Amino acid sequence: MKEYIELSKEVKEAKENNRPIVALESTIISHGMPYPQNVQMAKKVEQIIRDNGAVPATIAIIDGKIKIGLEEDALELLANSDNVAKVSRRDLPEIIATKQIGATTVASTMICAELAEIDFFVTGGIGGVHRGAESTMDVSADLDELSKTNVAVICAGAKSILDLPKTMEYLETKGVPVIGYQTKELPAFFTRKSGVELNSSADTPEEIAKTWKVKRDLNLTGGLVVANPVPEEDELPKSYIDSIITEAVQEAEENGIHGKDSTPFLLSKIVEKSEGKSLVTNIKLVENNAVVGAKIAVAFNQH
């Protein structure tokens, strides 16, 4: 297995010196944002993690290797290439075997982080149960991954294009803890409010680190979701973003877009309809998650 994993110099040194490491996905770079904002955002998020005492490890598939931490040229290649595969659990063996360039989703980043023994992973929002899933069965592989892969995911809740109550039901069925960071309500990605109440909340990174330590000590399989709302000054008004999402979902249905293509389609439509406001919020929430994720990793490392 080791032959498929390649650590960057920075990550290798962090491992040797027992420093806290935070994983980052790469789909947000290749499929989530236009160039050059995607590279700027990726570099800034990595720097935020460093500034908060941890080491960033952006994950991607390049030349038949799972890259744990990207050097500058690899980051540019990922951000600038047209044919980057979107890699979830089912795609991982094929993309590695055929030496394609692949960007990791939440699910595959969790798998790769666990293979590299990294406990914490920062992203924008997790996937979930899609609207209308009762007839389409469209449920993100992220949720199943959270039930079996031992990585804590720091996010701004699930993407607000999804059915949030059903997403929470699914996670509850699978026994995945969802802890609100300084909130008792599930954040809805672009906005702090979803109307979905959370069972657990924590006020400090130390509390979450302690919960994660106990979960690991008890050998309870699966991840943990830290739901961290977008800062108040960066959120979009709920009614405004909800109406835009409804329009975008309708367009996706009319165009017959579903499955793994639906999220990139919906997010780009939302950027278009919000005149770029959603992209600004998306970047801000990822930056905010990086701060919290790094602090949790640092606190955990001190145990």
C-alpha cells in the first residue's frame, strides 16, 4: 500500500516531528472554483492552517500516486487542467491505476487521510441526501464514508443545495456524531441557519479534541462532523440564498443533471445567479473552517 502514497516534504517533516496535520481536499480546487481564485484560495487556506500551528496536507491523485501535500507545480496542474477526474471511493483504484489526474472528494480525501494516519480534515461542506432522494436514491458517498472512516471533518455543515433534515437522519442512523462549533443549529453552508437543531455542541477546540480522543480510544469506527457556521459578516441572507438554490435545482432537473454532476452544476449556477456573492462566501467559510480545524488538531496533538 505504501507504494501508492507520496508525502510532500512538509508533511514528511511534520510526521517525523510529531506535529499536527490537517488534510484538505482538492475537488474544491478543480471543480469548485474558477482559476485563478481556486489556487489563491488553496494557498491561503494552507497558510491559515500553518498560522494556527498545524501543517496542511492537500490531497490529490497524480501520476498513479496519492499525493499527501501538494508542491506548487502539482497545485497549478490541478487548478489549470481541463480533464481532472472527480474521485470518490469507487473511482480511487481506477484513477491511480490509469495514472489520471484526480481531485479528491470528501469521501476519498477521508480514505487517503486515514491511509496517511491524519485525523483531521477541513472542507467547505459535506455531501448529503439530495432533494428528491426518495425517488432518485441520490445520496452522497460522503455520508457512508463518515460511518466507516476514522477522520474528523470540519465543515460549514452540508451543502445547502441538499435536503438537510434527511442528511441529518442518515448520519444519525449511521451513528456519526455531528457537533456544532459554538452553535446548536446545523449551519447551512452559505448561511448560519438551517432550522435543523443539533444534538451536540462544543464551545472550544479542546472539547472537540477530547471527544475525538475518546472516540478513538473506544475504537468506535467512523468519523465525526464538526459543523462550524460561516462568520456572521460573511453569510448570505437565508431567504435570498434559498430562492437562488430553488431556481438552480429546478434548472438541474430540467436539464436532466443528476448524480456526481449535480453539485458542480448547482454551485456554478448559484455563483452566476448571486453575481459571485456565493463564491466570496464559499471562500470565507473554508478559511474559517481552516482556523477551527487547525486549532482542534493542535489541541488533539497535546494529549
